[in-house]
Amino acid sequence: MSGVLAEMTSDTGREFSVLERKGGVETGGINLTEGYVNEEYVVREIRTADPELESFLFSLGCYKGEPLTIISALSEMYVISLKDARYSINRELAEAIIL
């Protein structure tokens, strides 16, 4: 079942969904802050209500379908590789990027 959403039941009987890992990478709808360092992802969407933030990410080349690699994650800052360039972004921007 690689890359599939699986239904699980906890000890309390409550059902919850778990994203399986595919090739060491969680798949489906996680934001960049939940990703793993040195893993390549594909941007699924930019999820924000702030048009300025969305426009800024688009100007960096961060939009749906674009490959992105997390280089490092230190405290509230994330270094990403995007379109043969490296960018340092804050947590607010990272949370808007859905992988």
C-alpha cells in the first residue's frame, strides 16, 4: 500500500487516518514544516488567504507541480532548493506550501 491513505483504529477505538510513507517520504497534503530534510517533494498547492504571500512565493518559482527540496530546518527558518536556487524562508511561508 505505498502512497495510500490508510484508515487505522487506535487503542481507544477511535478511527484516524495515517499517511503512508513512499520511498522515505510522507505522501499527501503535508505542509513544508512537516517534511524531511534532504528529501525532494512536489508542491501540491499554496494554501494561504494572503494574496501578497502567495504572490511572493510565486515570484520565487514556488507553485503547483514544482519540485522542491528541503535543505535544512533550523528553529523557525527553512532553507529550500527551488529551481536551482536556495532560499531561506520563515515558518509562515513554509506552512503555506503544501507538499
